[in-house]
Amino acid sequence: MIRGSDFRPITLADAPVFREMYARYPQVHSDNSFTNMVCWAHYAHYRFLQHGDHLILSSTVADQTRFRIPVGPRDPEILARVVELAVREGEETPLVLFGAEDRGWFRERYPEIPLHPHRNFFEYVYLTADLADLPGKPYLTIRHQLNRFRRNCNFRTEAVTTANTSDVKEFLQQWCDWKGCEGDPVLSHEEEAVLCALDHFAALDLSGLIVRVDGKILAMAIFQELNPETAVVHFEKGLPDCAGIYRAINQETAALLRARYPFLNRESDLGVPGLREAKERYHPHHMVEVCYTRREEMERMV
């Protein structure tokens, strides 16, 4: 029997374990990425259990624990143990599934258990070349906004390095002052996550890009490989000093990554109406869906 007490917190020291496992079983959703789990540990309290050839993950937010489909070879016995654990120790929605493969495998083994889409956490995946080139009529308005930015703003880009990390942190503080992070728990948690990423930039295999206008940082993006075909943008921030700055950091990031990654995952919209509209405006190639189960429905079937 697998117990929740068998799990331990995910820390930076666990990088080799996850790096080796994810090389064999690439992930498609950023929530399972090692960077996400380390940087958001203060909020979601990610834990894991190494069980034979499998990694089993959990998160706990506001005392509500959810488990994940096991990472590793498709083993019905291990899945059954995790399902039993989720029913016994999980909250009202105790099991989370990321992407079509998880969903398909679970339905094959448990066709009688309903799966419910969690739209707020669907992730947007774009063709990197589309975000870099902004081709055709669908991107006409964005191209106009970007061209206006290029005309009006004296900008340059540079990589995030140890030499400019202090500047990036100063920019983040300015962004938080503008957004009111202290009065917003979500933004406050995000600020802590970004600082964690910056403090452990090399250890987490992160890359980043900043846009300076007249020497001042007005935008930042932090990204890395999610799987061999996809890069993921974990954080993207911009100040309102120059209209079109978000268009610029988006396009510059895609241009930098297009030669290596055909797809760019820009994570979810969290159900924020303005953010959802902005992400849809860039015409995603596909979405990485998220589903969950309900404990009461699982109890009747397991």
C-alpha cells in the first residue's frame, strides 16, 4: 500500500532524479515540471515518492491534496495503487491528469470514472514560428502594435545572466509595486516563485530574456525546455512605460527559440478573462488539457 506519509518534499537536490526520469518520460504540462514544483513549493507544497521505476507526485494547496498519474512505464498495478491512495487520502478532486495520453490511459483502465475538464489550467501551445513571424491576417493587429512599439521605443534585448540578475530583481520589484503584489496573495506568491527562479537560475537550467528601453528593463521572460519539441515560458512580465512591451517580449522570445523548438508553451490563463483573451488572440496550435476526478464518483467505482 502507498501512503501519503511515504512522500517527501521536492527540493533542488532532487534535480538528478527528475532530470533522468523526464528524459525518458517527457512532460507536456508545466505543472509537472521540476522548475514549477521547486519555485512554487511555498504555495503548492509539492511532494513525491520514488516507487520502483515510477515517480508519484502530489500537491497540497490550502490543506487540499491532489495526486498525479504516475510518471513512468504504463503499469496498471501502480495506477491502481495511486487511484486507491487518491480515494483514501485525497480531497474532493483527488486525482489530476495532464494531456491526452494520461486521459486515454486512465479511461482505458477506468472507463466508468468520469473525468472533468479543468479549463482554467489548460495550457496554450503555439507554433514558435507563428509567434516569431506573426504571419498573415490573423496577426495583423498585433503586427501593427509591435511596429508602433519599434518606432516609438528605443529598445534592445539581452539574455538574463548573473551580471544583470540584480537589475532583473529591481525590475520585478517595480512590477510588483505597480501591480500591488503585497495586497494580492496570488501575485505575492508569484513574486516569490520568480525570485526562486532567479536565485537558482543555473541549477534549474533556465534561460531568460529582458527588453531594455533607454537602458531601463521594461520586460522579462524566463523559459526552458519542457520536452524535446517544446519550450515553456514560466514567467513573463512587463511595465506599462512603453505601449506594446508585451508584444515585444513575446515576439523576441519566440524568435530566439524558433530554431530549436517547434512549439512554445505559454502556460494557462488561470481563468482570468483579460489573460484568456490575450492568449487566444495569438491563435494557439493546441491546448494541453487538464482533467480531474471527483472522490465521490471514484468511491462508487473503485
